[in-house]
Amino acid sequence: STAVRLFSQFESPYIDLKGDGIFALFDSGQVHRALAAAVTFKTFAKEEFTPRVQKQTGVMVGCHLGIDQRTVLVRKLGFKRYRGRTDRQNEVWAGRPVNMASKLASMSKDNELIVSDRYFSKITSENALYSCGCPSSTKNYLWSEINLEEDDKFDFSKAYLLKSCWCSTHGSEYCEDILNGDE
């Protein structure tokens, strides 16, 4: 429920749950908003959710994230409405980006975000690419390139990996700046 509320607050036009996974669709003009939402969720998962679940249950859960960007068609398909019931219809996504994002998430390790090169090429905010410099005052490039040329599961040849979360000192400032990248 926290993930649903979080993606809603970041203005995702569509959010869905499938099993123990969640995905949020963002419009093409919301590149930085999608990134800020993903980093916010992975920060919450690392600092709050995962430790709390492990403490209460002894079970170690993880957070795996992937982002792709491409045109997708979303339609409701199924039986016609019957007596006002809409539960007989399900959304269907025609297009590959949901599938590609899911595959990227499945290859990530706990608390990693992997994005396709076509999504990554749209990121323009410097604060989305470089750290704030804490604690050493040295700004570091945050992303690592992954070569996928030999992996036929993907329809792109490169992806980019982000391991970092929001800094406790500058995170909210960076998040706001990144969100402004969509304006």
C-alpha cells in the first residue's frame, strides 16, 4: 500500500499490482518523475520496509526495480459490463516496455534500479546523474553501464544500473530538482 500511495503522489497515471510486484506507468513527459519515484521507493524499501519485515518475520525480502520507455497501449478487455460490474474486465498492455522493465527488474540485485538505454538517454538533470558529494564532498557519477548485446531477452543493447538511494542530507533537495527536469 505504501508503494501505491508513493507512485500516486508522484502522479503516475496508472498503477497496478501483480502478485508481490507493482508497476507504475508514467507518461513520456514524466521521465524525471518516474526516476524520482523509483529512487524514493528504493530508499523506502532499503531503509524502512526491508528491515521492518526482517525484524518482524525473520524473512529477508528485496526490492528490484526496472524502467523502460516506449509507447504502450492500455485497454480494458474481457466480458462486457454486467449489472454495473467492472471486475469482469482486466487491463491489457500492448507493447513491450512493461515486459522489458520487468526483465530489467528481475536481473537486478536487491535495491538496484536498472533502466534501458532508451530511457536513460532522456535523463537530462545533472542531479540524476551525479551524487551530492556526501560525505567526502566529491561528486561521483552514479550509473554503471551494462552490456546486453548477447542477451536476446531485450530489444536494446545497453542498460544502466543505479545502486544509490537518496542522501539523508540532500535527498529531498535532489528529488525536487530532478522533478523540475520534466518542466
